[in-house]
Amino acid sequence: PDHGVRHEAAVACSAVATAFPCEGRRILKSRIDDMQSHMNEIERLAVESEAEAAAAAKMAPKKKFRRPRLTKTADTTTTSVEKSMPHQYAIHGNAIVVSMLVHELHHLPG
């Protein structure tokens, strides 16, 4: 994913906020709500990943006097990180928009 696209979108939102402060405030509120929903989704994925890892640890046979093998926990963690990446990108893009809008709206009337 290209980080420049998120920056360009944030600049466009900032320009809209400069021209239309009321619309900028509406965009700001919606971006904050969107960030919260993506954060909730990341937290849900983390809880699911931890539950899967705990279940895998319970199911793994315990052997004495042997070197512990790498379990599927690493695979589960990698998969959950991959699943969370779109949400992380969305949070990053929204954070850029919010920071630019707060900077612009601070100086505008209304």
C-alpha cells in the first residue's frame, strides 16, 4: 500500500476544510469515529489470536527431556497481523486527516 495516497487524500480533506469549515468539522468527527471502529476491529483480531494460541498450547503434547518445537502460535500471530494490516492502514490515513484538519480548523471561524 502506498502511503502517499493517504497523504494526498488528507491534503484534499484539508483543502475542503479550509474552503468549508462546517464540512471540515463533519469530516473530522467522522474520521475519529472511523478510527475508533478500526481500532475495535484490531482489538477483536488480537483477542481471537490470543484465544487460538491458548487453544493450540493446550492441545500441544508435552514431552519431557526434549527440545520444545516451534508451535503454530507464530503462524497464528502472523496471520492475525496480516488480517489487521488494512485496519492499521486505515487508522494511519485517518490520523493524517485528523492532524491536518485540527491544524486547519483551529485557525478558521465557525
